Amino acid sequence: MSGENSTILVTGGSGLVGQAIKTVIDEEKKSGLGAGETWIFCGSKDGDLRDRAQTEALFDKHKPTHVVHLAAMVGGLFHNMAHNLDFFRENMAINDNVLNASHKHNVSKVVSCLSTCIFPDKVTYPIDETMIHNGPPHSSNYGYSYAKRMIDVLNRGYSEQHGRSYTSVVPCNVFGPHDNFSLQSSHVIPALIRRMDDAIVSGDKTFTVWGSGKPLRQFIYSLDLARLFVWVLRYYDSVDPIILSVDEKDEVTISEVAEAIKKAHGFHGEIVFDTSKADGQYKKTASNSKLRALHKDFEFTPFDEAMRATVAWYKENRAVARK
């Protein structure tokens, strides 16, 4: 990406990753970087991407040369389990509409966002980019997972039939400012941050974490992911997906996550585990060796530091974050 007179449209721009990219781009502008780039961050209020006409209208309006495609119907484990059909149909519509509009409007590059949950349930670890289609995903969220996998299929199709440079990234679990802190559909970190805040307000002596606390996860701070997204847009030229994840050694248990949140919140009570609740997959360890080979010097924000910043943001923005 030359940077000269580029217009980059970010779908899902009001969400966790979109707002992190906006923060990074704003920082770059202060330093004089990214000259000639115009970034446009769109949210659901700007158009329903499930609707082809509204998607076309958005592209007609902004005439992007590049697209960062983040928009998706998302939710936590229990929300996914109850709505697999909805997750499949709505995400399939969004992805087909965005990539088709990108092709019709001669967008030179699209970077779409996948998820580590798309990988096969029965797989050897660590997972890498070659394994995405090697078997069914975990049954709990197959609708979302298959729809996300189809972005890779669309990218290859647009590359083979039309010579398009459309690619995708696969982040591990993301957290940070502007996350979804709704109790109905949030992921593990924002849900625990919100619930622990409530426990502090209520003066609770104990805090209950659903499940055993033993499952392992890799978590990437949203601002780190944003910097890597911008790097992919500018410098990564393969149609093949690339995993954007912290190193394998940085994997943590849910119990360790709860302790980090406790420390960041200053909660003095005891953490207990409700083992009657489902754990989901035990581990989803991803290899970032491809990223490390191409971007050797990238430094990730330490987990505790990123957690402190996220909890601080939540406390400052509690009224907005809880909606």
C-alpha cells in the first residue's frame, strides 16, 4: 500500500478492534505517518451490511481503495450455542456483500478478520494457518466458525478468478478498551471485568467464575492487534491467512485471567469456580511462527499491563460500556 491518496474503509469500525485501529492511526497522524491515507470507520448505524443494497450504497458513498473488514455478528460461548443458524446466515450475508462490493468497486486490497475458533475441534497443537479446513469446528459455535471459514474460500475465489488481493487475519482472543461488556453476549474478559466491578460495588466477599478455570487461552491486547492489522494492510501480500497471536509461552488459564482482573480492579475477595458450568474447548493454542518470520521485532504489551489499561478504561466509561 503506497499510502498515496488511499481511502481505507473499516467495517465494524465502532467495535473493539475498529476503535483500536482508530487509536493507532490517530497516534500515527500526530507523528506525521500515513500521509495520503484517509481512514473511514463505519458502524452498523452507517448501513446494514447484511443488506446488499445498503452495502453497495456505503461503497458508493466512500469509494474506498482498501477495506479492513471487521463487521460481524458476534457473541460469547452461551450466546453462540443458542443461535448457530443466525450466526451462520447473518455472517455469510455480511461477508459476501462486503467482498462482492469490494470487487465491483475495484478495491485493491481487503483484509478480513477471522477467529481462532474456526479451527477444527480435533486438531494437533499448536494450530497454524494450514489447518483451517481440516475438519469440523467445535460444535458449540459451528455457525459462526463456518461462516468465518468461508471468507478464506471467497478470498481464494476472488484471487483465482479476478486477480484480487483479498486476504484475512486470524487473531487469538482480543480484549481492550471499547470491548462489548454486555452480560448477554460478551466474551470472557469483558464479562469478568464487569461482574467483578459489580461485586466490588455490592461488597461481595467472593467472586464466582463459571467453569473450572483450567482452560488455556492466548489473549491479544486490542492496540497490539491494531498495529498488526495496519502492518498486514500495508505490507502482507499473500491471499493465505496469517495468525495474529501472542507467543505460545504467553498462554494463560482462565484462573490466571481472573487473578489479573482481580489485581487490576483491586478486589480483595476470594475467587471461586462453579464447575457445573461448561468450560468450552480446553485449549486453542495457535502458532504465530509465520508472523514472527515476517515481523520479527514486534513487541506485545505485557498481559498485566494491558489488563490494567482495560479495567481503567471500563471504570472511566462504565455508563457507555455496560450497554
